[in-house]
Amino acid sequence: MRHKKVESAAILGIIGNIFLIIIKGIIAFITNSQAMISDTMNSAGDILSSFMTYVGNKIASKEADEDHNLGHGKAEYIFTMLISVVMIITSVSLVFTSIKSIFVEYNYNFSYGLLIICVITFIVKISLYIYTHKIAIKYNNLLVEANALDHRNDCILTALTFCASIPGYFNITFVDGIIGALVAIYILITGIKLFKESFDILMDKGISNETKEEVLKIIEKYPEIKRINHFNSTPVGYQYQISLTIFVDGNLSTFESHDIANRLEKDITKLESIYLTIVHVNPIEIKKDS
């Protein structure tokens, strides 16, 4: 179900952005608006982003095999990083183009069609954002969240493009270039943020402090566990594999000590963010009162 929902979000994103790039491209060509050109280029990047979401989801949905014992979940983060790189490259190019247009006079043709396209784009993008964001939150999927942020960015960018077109009516063209630059900078910041998040996962960043606290609270429910050591976590797709060593009374039988470990593994793995728990048992000498 998780991967089917992600796939539908990606397909809708591709269809929606193809529609928008056609109508935006036409009006950008007619008006020569730098803000709309930036917006159109961003939609072109969004098509690629949605396609990457589709491909990344297809790979991540594959079951574990002999070559990939923990599954293919990290594909989500690899493709999220690719999306962020596309956003960064596109935004840097648009920043220079927009800044140049501020100081170099160019032919700007105001059109009411520009305003209409902005409204249509906003409606399409806010609908896509609401849909994809809900899926991203429900299934804790950074790849879909990257796609959702793209849609959200477009809502903001389109609103700015709308604002930029108003001064153009009075032949004040430099505002259009400023808005185009702001749009590009915003895309750049979002791209860098996504790159960092996906990079952290791919570099095996550990679980959050909140999740670790949840795990420790579960461990505290076991009075037989005297202390723990070697607490490690490794990302597995959108979840984590946890390994730790517990110390129990050395007088317990092998069966009793391993039963504690087995029960603890099952309890921790019940957490939604945990893929697998591995517990190693060590005996500890318990001094009895005389």
C-alpha cells in the first residue's frame, strides 16, 4: 500500500507538471517575463523530480534478496538526493539570469494571460501539495516529501510571479527580475536542505533522540536488565536497524536470558520506525546480600 500511494503521487506529479510547463512556456514566450521563465524552468525540473520519485519508489519497493539483505529502501534517499541536485543546479542558473535582467533592459510584454496562468498553476500545485504531503507524513517518506516541497515551492513562486506581473503593467520591469532571483534563491535553499537530509541517511546517521528515548523506555520495563551497552542504529530505508548489548544476572539459565532478549527485540521492533532489533546478551555477576 505504501509504495502504491507513492507511485500514484509521482504519476499525478508528472501529469500535472507536463500540463503546467506547456501553458507556462507559452505565456513566458509571449511576455518574456523572467519570473515566469524561472517558474517554467522550475516546472521542468518538477517533471524530472516526479519521474525520479516514481523510479526511486519502484526500486525501494523491491524485497530483500541475497545481494541486498536489508532490502532496497535507501533508493528513496539516493533519488531524493538526485532531486535536490537538480533543484540546486536549476536555481543557480536562474539566479544569474534573473540578476542580469535587473540591470539589463529587456522587452517585457504585460499580458492578462500571465495572471490567469498564475491562478491555474496555484490551484493545480496546492492540490498536488496537499495530496503528496499527506502521503509523505502518513508513510514517513522523504522522497515524497521532496516532491511535496516542490509543489509547495511552486505555490509560493507562482504567487510571487503574480505579484511581479503587476508592476510590469506599468512598465516597471526590474521588479520582475528581483522576483525571479528570489524565486531561484528559495529553490536553492530548499534543494540544499533536502540534500543534507538525504546525505545524513546515506551516511548512516543514527536514530533521533526522540526515538532513542522511546527505545530506552521499553528497556526500562525489564527489571532483569541491569544495564545496556553498544547501542547502535543503522538506517534501512525509512526505518532503522538497532543493535545493543544487555547485561543480565549471570545466574539465569541460557534459556531465561535469551528469552528476555527475544521479548525485548519483539517489543522494540513494534515501533513504526524500527525495521529490525538485534539484542546480544552478556552475563553479569550480581552480588547477593549476606
